[in-house]
Amino acid sequence: MEHSKLSEHKFKKGKFVTPWNEFASEIGRENSWYYGRLPEYLWLAFIIDYYGRETGLKKCYLIDNSRQ
């Protein structure tokens, strides 16, 4: 995966916004719950893919419990 170039970023309110953040902010405006949760689901998928199902789910569980 290639890094985005500065020319692909947009300058908004004094900050550069990456193409991914631009995409994610558009999704977040949707009313459906699954669009608002996309970044969390992607991270969960990455963790489970990297560690495997059993270990990955244990790590996800530990992350969730550390938020409380």
C-alpha cells in the first residue's frame, strides 16, 4: 500500500485532511450504524487476520475491556 501524496490531501480549516479521512467523514454522515462503525470493524478485521481467530478475539476483548 502506497502512502498518499501531499497533493492528494485537502486543506480545510487550517489542516491537511488525508484522502482516507475525507472518505471516513463522508461515511460518518450516514445514518446507518454500520457506516459509522467502519473504522472499528476494519481494525478488528486487521487484528483477527494478523493473530488468527482465537488469539485475535482475545486481544480484541482485552482492548474493549480496557476502554471501561
